Amino acid sequence: MGSQPEPVIVIAEVASSHEGQPALAIELAQRAAKASADAVKFQIFRAAELVVAHPPKAPSFRELELEPAAWKEVVAAARSAGLRVLADVYDMPSLELAEGLGVQGYKLPTTIAGDPVLLPAVAGTGKPLLAAVSGEDEEEIRALLGLLRERGAGDIVLHHGFQGFPTQLADTHLRRLTWLRERFGCPVGFADHCPGEMPVSRVLPAAAVALGASVVEKHLTLDRGARGRDWVSALNEDEFAQMVAWIREVEAALGEARPALSEAEQRYRDTMRKKVVARRALPARAWVTQGDLAFKRTPDAGVGPEATGALVGQKLLRAVGADEPVTPREVARPVAIVLVAVRMKSTRLPGKALLPLAGKPVLDHLVERLRTARRPDGLVICTSTHPEDQPLLAAAARLGVAAFAGSEDDVMERFLGAAARERADVVVRVTGDNPLTDPDAVDEMIRLHCEVGAHYTYTDDLPRGTRPEVISVAALRQAHDLAEDPSGSEYMALYFKDNPEAFRIVRWAPPAAHLRRPAYRLTLDTPEDLEVLRRVYEHLYREGEVFPLAEAVRLLDGHPDWVALNGHLAPRVPAGLNTRLRPR
């Protein structure tokens, strides 16, 4: 809902037609489906929150108020009929109820205009919104859009039309749809409230579609002749079906905004439009960044600037000269693999990667979690040739994961050997004592790393023990070859962070603020760490499932005493560690 959808969304408005009876609300939803509506909209409210307690309005609204259990049945029936379910909400309890019901979008009625609590809360659901703007002036509409966008609203449709009980034709102002769309750059919708008995009320929604409405709304009743609540602007089922049919016919008649390009137009386009070319000569296997590309006219075959997204972050398959077109045929996705650095030795917790946690070894949990990452092309358990590490190679075989055994003391050399064997361009460094490494961070950090052509990408916002690192293999080789003393490469990150003049270093910040808990410790290096992890897994782990990091963070938020168990511990870096690089 909200971006000139095809086809137009037709909403059956129930309003008060259910007379406060759940059975009628269900029947109205079923009739809406039979009349080919796409969605049904209900008004959910608490009478005590909507109107003052004394007559004449309060008793009527109390009669119309449905209980939560009734709404649950009504919404379920509407969904069973194949309809989207939308709602007007008038107070915070009703919004909470609607969210619990799984309502798929909201209309912001004029009643709640200016509400400093409810409007931000509805916007904060992130769901599509119909913003009623009849009766609002230009500045009020602009202020409303600013508030909704600031609070994270989903698609917003400016909804024109008001209830005049009934609205007269002269007050309909369909041309305002064009003004709204052009003035505010938003999709527009139309809610018709002309008398249902007038034949034109079945035509007006189709006319609104011709003027650009992407959503139309009309009241539905079981029998207008019975003159129940909200009858005056409502259509019977057969009339509603006729209205929908005319809307679909108008959609078909509208067709394309312009015809297909003629041969002459296509030649003009190919000649005059800029294409993507290399800004400078680029070597084979270079990663393409935005700065490597330029847009220029060229007689050579190529792709337009709109294809940039398919090129940036990719690896060149061949050398490309300056001003030569760069197309998707010249690039391939860089190979990115996850390397799990793991050893059995540990001064504080020997064999920690194979310690039991929730019924299986720690390493099993890590592999299970990393397998849910979508971007990596492979996963390798990266250990040493020392005999005491043989159980780790056996564990990799049991888990069906590739393994690599290399240098006992030089982790960078070990990583380079694994990367060479796997023909990797990028490695993601994860350590075997971090079973809660976040797979979403792995995906997003690889994406960012490749798009900007970084050498080293890190994050320091996530809890300790959940943070992957992304390293370009070429940069890793450079750090190893130029290191004055590579023996400290267990602390690989410092060889990059301590030499920012030599490497392009990028920090990734998780977009979700609720994950930013850098003080939390979810690694495994001490008995205290193990106790915290055991408590987390005891509460959250289910066999065959990978619980999101957000759940672990939320659990710790609620247990500050757990956080305190290992919160005093800090990473240990050997005194005198030499991470300096020799000049090239």
C-alpha cells in the first residue's frame, strides 16, 4: 500500500455497520471478499477514550465497542476470507490490541490529528498508513508527514475524503488528489462518502483512480434499505462489486503512461545517455568501488548509471582501461569465507571450544549459527598442526565443515594458507570461543566491506564475543609480510588498527540500537564467561533452532546480575606486543 500499486487497493470500510455485533462484522468481511475488495477496514476504539462520558454520543459508542476476544474472531474471519485487515485506531489501548491482532496497516482518522502520543506510536509500528488529510491545511499536512517519517512509518498514502453524513458532490473535490500527489510527492487515496443511493457514488472511486489514486475506500453495508448505522454512504454487496469492476476497467484503460520506445528514440537514447566507464585503468581482480566509476557518453556498448549497484563491491575479471565501459560481464562477486580461528590450548579455560554447552560442544553451536549467514561462500575450521588440536579436526569432520591445519604460532600465516586453498578474496575472522557470533553482522559487514573496498572492517558496538571481523586477503598478506613481528598475530586486529595509515579501515555500526551493548560479554575465556553462556542457552536454546542475538541481549537486559558475573573482565593483550609494520 503506498507506491502506486498495481492493481489499485480497494478497501471495504465497515465502520459502525456491524452494530456492535461480532457476527455482523464477520458477515460484512465475507461480503467484502465476495464483492472483490482487497482489504477490509475496521474502527477499533475504547468508548471511554473516544468521547466524553455523557450523552448523546457515549451510549452509542459503548454499544459499538467490541471486546478483544470478539475482535480476534472478526480479524481471523477476515483473513480466512482472503482480505488484508486494516484499522482506524483512536487510543493507545486500541493500538496495542490491533498490534496483537496482527493488523496489517492503519488509517489515521481526523479524530486523532495532533495527538502527541498516539500518532508517533502508530508511525512506530512501521506499517503502511493512510493519513486522512481532509480538513488539514498544507502546513499541517507537511508537519504530519515529517512526524510520521521521523518516527519510522512505513508507506504513507495521503487519504482524501471526509464524512459529511453524507458528503455532497460539490464537496468531493477530486482534483485535490492531483494537488496532494504533486505537492507532497506521496501516493494518494480516496475515501468516498457520497450517498450510497446515488449511482454516481459507484463511479467516483473509478474517477479517483483516473486521477492517480492508488487506494480507494467505500463503506459497505448488508442492506442500505434497513437504514442501520453508517448506511447513508454505504453500498450493498452487489453495488460494491460493480464499483470494483469499474475500477478495474478504468485501470485497464489507463494503460501505460507513454508508449514503448520507437527505433529512433532507442538510437537517440543509446547515443545521448551516459554509460558506466572506468575512471582510471583498473587491474584484474581489483574490487570496484563507486570512486572507480564514471558516467560518460561513449559509442561502445555498455550499461547505464542505474547498473552501478550491480558493479560496486564486485571483483574485476580482467583489466579495464580508462574510459572503457564496465559491465556486469566484467565482474564477479568476491569470494568470502569464514575462518574460525580455534586452538585447544588456553591458559584460563583449556579445551574451551569443545566444552559442553546446552548438550553439545561450544564449537557445534558456533558452526550451527554461522551456517545461517547468507553471504559467505564457505566456512573453514582453522587450527594448528599441533597434536593437541587433532580433536578440532575430528570435530570439523563430524560437523561436515572444511578444516585447515597450519602454523602453531602465526595465525595470519594460518589464515593465508586457508584463504589460498579456498581461493578467497575476503576472510571473516571468527574465533572458536565465540558461539554467539552474529550471522547478520557477518552478512552486512561483508557487504559494506566489498562496497567501499575496505581492507579491514570491524564493529565495536555489539556485545563482546559476537563481533566478526572482515579482512581482505591482499591486506592480510601485506600485514603479514610487513610485520616486524608476526608472532603476535593471534591479536590480528591490532596489526590493522595500529596502522591506519597503511590500511583502509571501516567501522560497521549495527542499525538496530537494541543490539548496541558493547559492555556485555558473551565470549568464552573464563569460568565466569561459561556460566553466563550456560544461563543464556538454558533460557533460549532449542535444538535445531538458532535464536537471534537480539533475544540474548534482551535476556541480559533483564538480568543485570548475570552481566555483572563477567562484566569486570577485560581482554588481555600481552605487554610489549609489537604490531609495527616495516616501510614498503
